Amino acid sequence: MNDDRGMILINVLMFVAIASGLVMLMIDREELALTRALRVREAARAAAVVRGGEVSALVALRRDAAVAPEVDNVAEPWAALSERGAPITGGTFDLAIADAEGRFNVNALRSGTAVATILFEQVGAAAGLDRDAVVRAIELVRLHGPFTDLRPLRVAGLDPAVLARLERMVTALPGETGINLNAATPEVLSILFRDPVVVQRLVEVRARQGFLSAKDLDDQQLAQPPGTSFRSNTFWVRTRAQIGDTVQQGATLIQRSLDDEGRPRVAAVERWWGAAIPPDAPAFPVARQ
């Protein structure tokens, strides 16, 4: 009788152990499912915030096209959209908006114009390209362009160090864009004006007032270089949202044009997500103190 009771107790304990294991497994799976569902919701919310950042840039640039179509610079309201660490429900939000026309657009070479060719030759020389390398790069763009980024130039047989310098002075944008003197880096300005003292003065003026104008060039007794302007039609917006442990990031290239009736049209022409974001996309601003 005692042996039977012992066996019954062992069986009961065994079933209890099995049941406990099954319950724990069910709990683990339920927690995993809940965690996965939470992350999916967070990712969806973060993606919506990223898309909202793009929309805010589109609205600001459309307003700018209507109010001040002749100039584009960082003193304008659209440039004030940039944020770092802005609080949102459950997380933070970052946005960078930038003029994309501060460098030479390699796709302009497809036009075959003398202005584009000469300017690229000057840029190439400043980067350290010899004449043969410049010709190869021009042929590559004309035969296989337009490009959406600069990676195709890497197959032109260019020295990696030279290519790295070149990529700081050129970009790949839709259409045939010029160089906005309000967005050009000091390196690009040096190529355009060829006088370090003058370039330094222009950089200081631009930093002080937020822009350059034809008067600023006149004050330095300078002519406006061919292929340049004080306005842009192409802009970058890059947005990042963190909600909980989930981060979503996107970059968009926005271009302005006129419709058939001459009205301003602003639209996203290219989008990238996550790791696919190209190096041309602007960095996020420094957090405000």
C-alpha cells in the first residue's frame, strides 16, 4: 500500500513538473509575442514620424518657393526646421534639412556644355585628377548617366585618395543643377574664385549674415562665376525617430520645379531608409543646449 502511494506521489509530481514547464513555455512565448508586437507598433509609429518630417520639409520649401523664389540660404525659415533630440511621445525626433546644390553636379556633364566641362576639369584638377582621369570620368557620366550617387565613379580607375577628395566637391543630383554660392563649401569656393584671401572674406560675410548676394561679390570686385547662382531647386531632408528601443531613419531628396501653368511644384524625387541612406545626406545638427 505504501509503495502504491509512493508511485502515485511520484506520478503527481512528474505531471506537476511537466505542467509547470508547459506553463513557463507558454508564458515565454506570450512575452515574446507581446515584445514583438510592441516593437512592431513602435516601428510603425517611428516610421510615421519620419514621414512626417519629410512632409514638414515639403511644406516649408513650397512656401519658400512662393514667398522668396530668387534666393535660398540658411537665413530663411525652411532652414530652421532642423532639430536634434526634440521630445515626442515615447521618444525623440531628429531632423536635418540642407541645400543639396553646394557642389558640382556630375550629371550636368551629360549636357555637353563648355561651362559644365570646364568647371568639372577645374574640380578634378583641385582633387588631383590628371587629364586622362578627367576624360574617363566625363565619358563614364555621358555614357552611363544620369547617376543617383557617386559610386559609379569608383569604376573609372581613379586613385582612392583622389576619389575621396573629389567626392567632397561633387554630387549626383537629378537634372542639370548649378552651384548655389550660399551652400558651397570653402573648398568649392576656392575652385570658383581662386583667391584664398577673397574666399575667406566671402566665407566670413556669409557666416555673419547667413547668405551671399551679388552686392557681396561686387564689394570684392568679383564677377559671378558661370554655372553658379544664389538659389537652389534641390534639397535634402533626413529624419530619425526613436520610440522606445526602436529607431527608424529616412532621407529624402526634394526637388522644386514649375508645372505646366508656371506654378511652383515641390516633390520628393528619391527616398532612402536605414543603412541605404547615402553619404551625401546631411548630418543631424548638434543638440541645442
